[in-house]
Amino acid sequence: MSAADRAPEYIRAISPYVAGKPTSELARELGLEEASIVKLASNENPLGMSPKAQVAAQAALADLGRYPDSNGFALKQALCRKYGVKMDQLVLGNGSNDLLDLAARAFLGPGSSAVYSQHSFAVYSIATLAAGAERIEVPAKAYGHDLAAMAAAIRRDTRLVFIANPNNPTGTYLSPGEIEAFLEQCPRDIVVVLDEAYNEYMRPEQRFNALAWMTRFPNLVVLRTFSKIYGLAGLRIGYAVANPAVADLFNRVRAPFNANSVALAAAEAAIDDVAFLEESYRVNQEGMRQIEEGVAKLGLEVIPSSANFLTINVGDGMAVFQGLLRVGVIVRAIPSMPQWIRVTIGTPAENARFLEALATILKKG
């Protein structure tokens, strides 16, 4: 027996998360010019990061010999001002992925279970299994969450429910009424994690303030990130808003200094860059229409999306994914949906490049 064999069986059962392929890796593998590669795999903002965040990040470089503020006081203050929450409700993370792991570590363990939807973010499954808990994956409805079925799936040993809105990788949307009804039905001793990583990409008529529900539902945890519309994916910074008692448990298992100085400074500046957020939203909406129209001409099925990506039925997702890689276009294959690919909305030129490559690959068969 090796040392690796001594690891718990539930750890050895984890299938590691596979991130979108970096452009540098594809360039090395296929001998392509890296500058010619289009990456539309990881739901990144094609405009990059907020100009205000860039300035703040540059200024923070001068003090990197010091540890960051482990409490993230300045960023938390900025979040309190913007959203009307209190300091003791906030938990900062190394991206919202880190916060999903904290939720699992704080509330799950052997003998417990977590509920999540089929075709939802892979980290829900990974975090649950890493905590030694049982995974309850509820079949999707129209490629999104079936909240009635998820409520019915809750057991006596359930401690966590994960809900993504909009959902990744399908882009599906749940109305506030649907989520509120689920929260009313869910036992108050079960933590409901509402993952709003793509919240800022929702259309104005879809938006609602889940944070306003905190007093009615003390078991609700809302997660958000600066990786998507704010363009800080490389800095890894996100936050949770929760009941103070729940936030305290997150902070007990949180690693010291899990948010670095540059990320804290950039996020604080990015919050108030309204012009950048508005431009990012506009570019995304126009790009969404561009790809939807292009895919419609190819006769392909698309799942309506409320995020910054589209999920497209191409018949053989892995074959098309590989074909696109060979011509320097990186998208995302979806293991649980083998007929489909997910493509991030890029710049107009990147979107056009994807559509041209996709049409060529489908024509070749």
C-alpha cells in the first residue's frame, strides 16, 4: 500500500476540476502563434479589467513585502457602502470557488449530504466529495434547476443546497419568485448557497436583490465574484454575504490571507467603476446577439442565456471542441452534455472568428 492509498476513499474518488486551456498551452501543443489564438472557454471579460482597478493594482505592488490585511477591511467597507450590508456579514475568498469550499468545510462531513442540480457548476460536486459528504444531484429541468425536485430531494442528513443563478454551464435563469418560494420551503437549519457569479450580466428586468432576503432567511448565503464582469479573474477575489453566525463559521475555516493585497485593492476600485460595468454589459449583449444570429444560420439549438456565454448543441461536442482547438479557437466541452459546447462571449472579432471556424468544422462533418 502506498501513501496515496491511505487517503480517504472519497478524496481519491474526486475527478479534478479541468480549467479552460490556456492559450500558451495550446500554442505549445500545436505549434500555433499564441497571439493568433482566441480563448472563449473561461467566461472571462473580453475587455480585461477595469481601468480603475488597474491603477489600484499597480499602486498595491509597492507594498508586496507586507502581508495583506487578512480581514480585508477596506474592501468590506466598500461592499457595505454599495450593498447596505454589515461587516460581520461578509467573508472574502480567493475567488468564489474558495467560498464554495469554505461552505462545504464549515457545514459538511461524513454522514451528511448536499443537494445541487445536474448540469450545474462542477465545484459543487467536488467540494461536497472533498468534505466526505454524499452528493445528491437532482435531474435538470430544461437544462436548469428544478427547484421543486431539489426541495423534494432534501433529506434529514442534508446540510447544504447549492443554487447557481444564472447557471453555469447552461446560462439558465431562475426568477426571484422561484428562489423565494424554494427558500420558504427549505428547512431553516439547511444552508442555501445562492451562487451569483454572473449576476451583473442579467438583463435589467431579471435583476433582483437577494441580499434583501437575509433577515427573513438566515440560512441564505449569497456568493459573488470579481472574476467575471469586473475582469479580475487572474487576481482571484470573491465574497460571501451571510447571517453573521454563518459568516463566522466560514471565517473559522478560512485560510489566513486568502485574499492577496493586489486583489483587495483592485476589487475595491472596481466596485465603483460604473462606466466599465456598463460598457462590459453592452459588449456582452451585442456579442450575444452576434453569436445567436450566427448559430441560427447554422441551424443549431442554443440554450437562452442570462450570463456571458452560450451553450450550443453541435451534435458531437468533443469532436467540435477538438476541431476548434486545431484552428486556434478554445471553447469548452461539457462532459455531462456531450452534444454541447459552451462558448464565452468575446469581442466582435473573436465572435466572428469562432462562428467562421464552427461553420467550417460542421461543413466538413
